[in-house]
Amino acid sequence: MTFNSLQYALFLPLVLAAYWMLGRRAQNVLLLVASYVFYGAFDWRFLGLLMLSTLTDFVVGRVLEGTDDERRRKRIFLVSLAVNLGILGFFKYFDFFLTDGARLLDQLGIDVSPPVLRILLPVGISFYTFHGISYAFDVYRRKIEPTRSLLDFAVFVAFFPQLVAGPIGRAHLQLPQFGRERTRPDGPEIRRAAVLILLGLFKKVAIADMLAPYVNDAFASPETTSSLGLLVGVWAFAFQIYGDFSGYSDIARGSSSLLGISLPENFNQPYLSRSVTEFWRRWHISLSNWLRDYLYIPLGGNRGSGLLTYRNLLLTMLIGGLWHGAALTFVVWGGLHGLYLAGERRFTRVVDEDAWRPWSLRRDLVRTVVTFQLVCLAWVFFRADSISGALGYLGGIARLQGGVTDRGAVVLVALAAAAVLLLDSAQHRARDHTPMLRWNPALRGVAYGLMIVPIVVFSGGTPVPFIYFNF
């Protein structure tokens, strides 16, 4: 059994029913049990990996606290790095490197027969290993004090709202919340949490799940689909992955708020960005910040020459692409974004993401449309099953080929784009993710109805798993 979005919405009240009747320590015990049940529902066999990563990083933190010898501290930190990257590397990348390595050797005339393994990918492994690495790294750099409570740390790593698809947790922000008494949310906080969950369900069920069949059809048969149909297909995927991933983040933040725990914002209207640089300040913010703090800056950031800065950007995005999956398509996706970022840094002035001047609206609109199309170009590689498949898809668009154009898909993509634009524009103007709470009751009721009805209508089909459960 696994949890889909609506089953999750039923799981949460069961936890809440007992949660606020308990003291802090008992609350943490309940959260840990609930988190392990939630994770075990995907595959109980991988609970051991989660526990191993948790215990390793907790012990590493405690041992680092007891020594000032820098060489020993580095060796201790490398234990955390080796365990977490070892788990991640084996389960996520072993087959990838084995298969591609054998193919490369075969092209060089060296015949090898690698063992055939079918290694299952533990859900959420990229997220919880990054939790542990960031904690150990921050303790090693003396940015935070190590926790002395294994229970608090275990809950931080396994906290079920964010366990399998983020946001990626940062110890200095979240770990202290598990170590102190929580305040029961008041009326306004409950309403805000409920609206976030409703928004998340709407994005997931009424946008992402609705578009999924059309995306699947377009990428399954690009040779028989018209150029317009292929364009609609990649636009559909852009809105599908946004609705799917940002929807999960909204649900996670709303759920966590009901438990008295604050999670970081993970999306901030990314498709309104006027540059790819700005896009990465708004898309998967927790990953962007993680890559910046633990990879880009340690590589040297922008402290060196221009060429070194471009190298650091490209390496960071290539590794960010590989983090998403063990396939060359993800590497190309990351590489394209690295080239975008390096090109913008070299040739353009990065826009201030807070600037929104009426007299520059036309220029901003052009930049937003161009940025969206560049992001969509990269999405083709993210979604395709292979490099050849992605190139074939793009070739079909470039050739202006004839073929099938699903008019229903065109209409649904237009509706999805309108819904995303309305929601994001309202949030952008209000600088708030729940602007409808400020509206008058009649308008607020209409907005809620327009979200609830599609959720009910589109929730009766086959459940579509969250895309980022694969990462």
C-alpha cells in the first residue's frame, strides 16, 4: 500500500486526534511512529536504511562535539558522508553506472558482462540523506550545536509531511522546533493551514493528475503527434510537474503547521520568473539553497574568476540534475540549466525578483515568456525516457510535422495555465500564499468552490503517484 494525496488527507487527522493531548516528548514519539508507518506503507524493508542514516548522523554529531582536532573532525564527518552517499549511490546509481560503464567499454572494444541486478529505489532517499548530510556538515563547520536527543533527531529526519518529497529540511531551522514545547495553532493558523492543504489538493488532483494522461500520450508517441500537439504536451508537463510538486509542498506545509511545526517555503510562483536565475530562487527553493550552501559555495561560488564561477554553476546544476535520477536525461536537464545560469551571468543583468514596476510590464512579459520556454525545453529531457527520445520529441516540434493534435488536451492545458496564472498572480500581488483569506466571504466561497468541485470530479480515477516520490 502507498499513500495518495486523498489517503494522506485522511491519515493526518488520525495523528492530530491524539497529538495535542500529549506532552512534547510523547508528541515526538507519536510523530516518529507515524512517520515510520507512513514510510513503511511504501516498502517496510527500507525502514532499516532510514534508521541507519539517522543513527549514523546522530552519532557523528555527538562525536564531533567531543573533539577539537581538525583532522579527526574531518575523518568523522567523512563517515557521515560515506554512509549517506554510499546508501544513495548504491540504491540510486549502481545500475546506472554499471550499465553505462559496460556500454562505454563495449564501444572501446572491451567485452564485459556485468551482473544483472534489479535494485529497487527507496522512496524519498534523496531527501532524507540530504537532511543528514546538511546536519553533519553544519555541526562539522560549527554552525550549529549537535542535538543530544536521538528522538528529536530521528523525528527531524523522518518527519512524515516532508519525508518523501521535501521540502529538504535544514537542522538549524527545524531541529529546535522538535526540542521545545509546541503551541496549539489558533483559529487563523488553522484556517491558513486548511487553505494550504486545499490549494495543494487542487494543484495535485485538478491540475497535475488531470494533465498526466495527455503528457503520457505525447511522450509515448511523438512520431505520430503533430508539432502543435508536442508543444502542448511539454507545456502540459510543465504545469503537471508544478502542480504535482508544489501541491505536495503546500500539503506538507499545511499539515506541519497543524502539528505546530513550521516548514520552509519551497515554491514562490516560479513561472512568473523573468530569468532562469530568478526561476531557481522560486522553484524547489529548499534544493536550490542546499546546492548553494553545500556544493556551489564550497566549490568556490563566485569568488574566483568568471570562468571558475561558470564552472561552479555548471557542476552544481549537473550534480543537481543527477540528484533527481540515475539517467543521462537528468544530467542533460541539469547541464542545460547550468548553461542558462552561466549565460545569464555573463550576458545579462539579473533582475531583482521583487521588482514589479507597471511601466516595465511589457518587457517583463517578454522575459517571462522566454524564460518559461527555456525551462520547457529542459523539461523535455527531464520527462523523456532517453536522450534519443528527447531529441526525437524536439525534432518533431522543429520539423513542424503533421499528425494528431488532441483538442481536448489543448483546452485542458489552457485551463491549467489559466488556473496557475490566476493563483500565482494573486499570491504574487498579496505576497502571501493564502491571499483568499483576505477576500470578502462571498468571493472566498466562490474560490473554495472552484477548487473543491474539480478535486471531487477528478479524484475518482486511478491514483497518480507524486512525481517526486521517484527521487
